[in-house]
Amino acid sequence: MDRIKIEQTDITRLKLDGIVNAANNSLLGGGGVDGAIHRAAGPGLLEECRALNGCNTGEAKITGAYGLPSRKVIHTVGPVWNGGNNKEEELLADAYKNSLHLALEENLETIAFPNISTGVYRFPKEKAARIAISEVRSFLEKHPELKSVTFVVFDEENLKIYKEMLG
Ligand code: AR6
């Protein structure tokens, strides 16, 4: 599907309607892609996030993007991988689904996802990619208003997996 793209880059460099952040339940910043987004956006983002009162795992909330080139940031919280019997797969699918729904509600036409939960949260990368691709594909089929979804693959392993899975 040509509305799905892969890009190996730092997500904070992209200029789109929205980028998705792989946040934690506090929404108050952290390491990895979350740290990079907060650093690049500047203190206004943290201030807006403080007023959101956190976010449950699998859910998503939206803010402005401040110093970032994109317009909005969708903050979602993926599950910590804990063996696989703690609803991890369902919660990761929810994180993608709820982010996509929020993008649509806010009239965002071009968005990018990082590989949610596959860093500090240790979700197996292939399993995560399969879930991410399947959720995005079925959403795009139902919603032509969403023009493009970019999977930002930061590490070589994810790049290889996404290239293989998306052909
Ligand atoms: N641009 C795009 N992708 C990135 C970037 C970047 N600048 N930096 C890292 N990645 P992680 P998680 C990739 O650990 O597993 C934070 O502390 C990285 O290679 O950022 O969901 C939060 O506050 C990996 O593939 O997120 C939470 O506490 C992917 O982003 C916790 O980490 C996700 O890795 C969330 O853990």
C-alpha cells in the first residue's frame, strides 16, 4: 500500500501533521524517542503534558509540537513486555489504534510512528512490527482521509524487519 512509508531517521526531524511519541504513563518525558521529542520540542511540551494527568497503557493523548517541525504530537503508551501473557499484544494494538483514531479526529492527514515498545519496554521487534503493520493497514483501508503513515525505523533490526514485511 503506497500510503505506508518506511523511513530510517530521527522522528523529530520530520515535518508532518503529526508524530507519535512512545511515552510512559506519566507523560512527563523519559529516555529513547520520548526524550528526543521533549528535547527537540522544548519546555512548552512538558508544560502542556503536565496538565494531561498521564495516560493509561494502550491509550493516546494529543498536544502541540512546540519547537518541532511537525504540527502535533500524539503521545501513546505501549506495554512493557513481560513474557507475553499480560495482554501485551492487545495493548500494543490498542496504542496504534487509539493513536490513529486520534489523528483522524484531529484532522491529521500525515503521521509517523516510532517502533513503540521495542526499546526500553523490550517488546520483541518482529511481533511488534506485525501488530503495527496490521493495525495501520486495516485502519487505512477504512479511512481514505488519512493520506500517509510513516513507520520510522531507528535501528537496523527494525529497518530490516519492516522492509521484509512491507516488501
Ligand atoms: N526517532 C525515532 N525512533 C527512535 C528515536 C528517535 N529519535 N530514538 C529511539 N527510537 P523507546 P519504548 C526508537 O525505548 O520501548 C522512554 O523512556 C528505538 O530504537 O524510545 O516504547 C519512555 O519515557 C526503538 O525502536 O520506547 C518510556 O518510559 C523505539 O524508538 C519508555 O522509554 C522505541 O524505543 C518507552 O519504551
